[in-house]
Amino acid sequence: MEKNSKIYVAGFYGMVGSSIVRTLKERGFEHIVGHSSGELDLTRQSDVENFFKLEKPEYVFITAAKVGGIYANDTYPAEFIYNNLQIQNNLIHSSYVHRVKKLLFLGSSCIYPKFATQPIKEEYLLEGKLEPTNEAYAIAKIAGVKMCEYYNKQHHTNFISAMPTNLYGLGDNYNAMNSHVLPALLRRFHEAKISNAKNVIIWGTGKPLREFLFVDDLADACIYLMNNYQSNDTINVGSGQEISILELANTIKEVIGFNGDLIFDSSKPDGTPRKLLDTEKLKSIGWVAKTTLKNGIKTSYEDFLKGNVRL
């Protein structure tokens, strides 16, 4: 990408999209376009087509998606599969029609089998059954990965797919019903501290292992891949470090300064028992994450206190 290239970030105001926009601007990129969901409905093919006709972007980052935690995915599977398929189908096809130079599609680590061998290599895709609680979302994302692959094969496009691990950071979603585990815990511990609660109840056993990546690290990786990666093969993006939900809860508890007890509700689902991405391919082309989990949580909490949140 050149400094004067026209870049479209789909999901401009989301956590990932806004981080990419912020990072691009810091590096001197001047022509970045994007709209809120109220201004441009990405599920409507005609709206997306008209946008591409008008703006004619040269590079496209697809970060727009309907996302949520275990409860939201398990409760609204029809919404998750429909909205995500519509969004990515419209964006990928319009990028082909309007001859976008390069596109990066962001998938998700949940596309891999529930019981995949750890750490998870890119080639494990479609080798086993998915985690049932987020199967609808995963199937949509797999379709996006394959759509990029098949457009490259048939139409000789330059569309790449990256699979990020669990994300957190500035501008995160802290909604009590559909946020992911880290922001959900951060809000819960904050509210418990403010109310002088004696304990915090956490879903599951606390045993599952998870990997987390600070969103600004992902933005840096996406820009790096746009400039340095060209392949029909997907590529994992992660920190390479894993932590149990129990350890995560204790880390957040320490950062926030909550002094009560942790109670784990084992009647609630744990989700996938372990999920660590193999990031050797990404390391081999020269990129590694920079932000430690504790520092990332501190920065996220400072951002939360400033009110830069989605509820």
C-alpha cells in the first residue's frame, strides 16, 4: 500500500476496524474510507455495490461482522449465520467486480475443530466437528475463507485470509449479554469493586485455556500482512501465549483492585476446552505480538474508565 492509496475499512467503527484506522493514520495513510452500519448496511447487496462504484477503493480490510460471546452465539445462531454471510459475500464479490488490488478477510479462531490438536495449525481447518455453541458464526467465517480462496482460483484476485485469536482492547464491547469473556470479566469485576460485592460469579469451571491478543497488535499484523503476505493459504494471528480462565480472572481482579472471592458456576458451559493458535507461519515472515496480557488489560481498563466502550 502507498501512503496515497484509497483504503476501505469495513467495520470502520468497530473495535478492530477503528484500531486499523487509527494505526493507518498514525503511519501517514491519508485516504481511508468507511461508514457506520447506520450509514451503510453491508447486508444489502445493492448498497454495497453502490458504495464500491462511488468510492472505488484500492485496498479493503474486512473487519465488519456480527460477533458475540457464548450466550449470544448459542441464542441467536440464525442471526449470526445470516448477517455474517451477507456481509462478507457482498464485500468480497464487490471487491472482485471493482478490481480491488488486495483484500484482507478477518476470520476467527473458532473456525477450527473443537478438539483440534494444539497448537492449532492452519491446515487443521475442516478436519473435525466445530464447537456447537458458536457453530453458526464459525460456518459463516469458513465460507468467507473459502470464498476468498475460490475467487483467487477462478478470478485471479489477491484476497488473503487471517485468523485472529480472542481479541480485546480499546473500544471493546462490554455488553452484559453478548460480550466476549475478557471484557465481560473486566466489567463484572469493575462493577463488583464499585458496589463492594463479596464475590464475582464466573461461567464454567475456570479450566479452559485461551489465548488473547491486544487489538492494536492485530491492527499492526493486518497492515503487515497487507504489505508482506500473498498466498491462498490462511494465516493465524495470535500472541502464542495461553492462560486458563481462572488465571485470567485473577489477573483482571488484580488490575482492577477487587478484593472479593471468585465463584465458578460449573452448571454453565465452558465452551472449547483449549484453543491456542500455531503462529509459526506468521513468525516466519517477520511478525510477532508486542503487548503482554497484563499491560493490555491495564490499557483496556483505563480506556473503559474513560467511557470508550460499547454496552
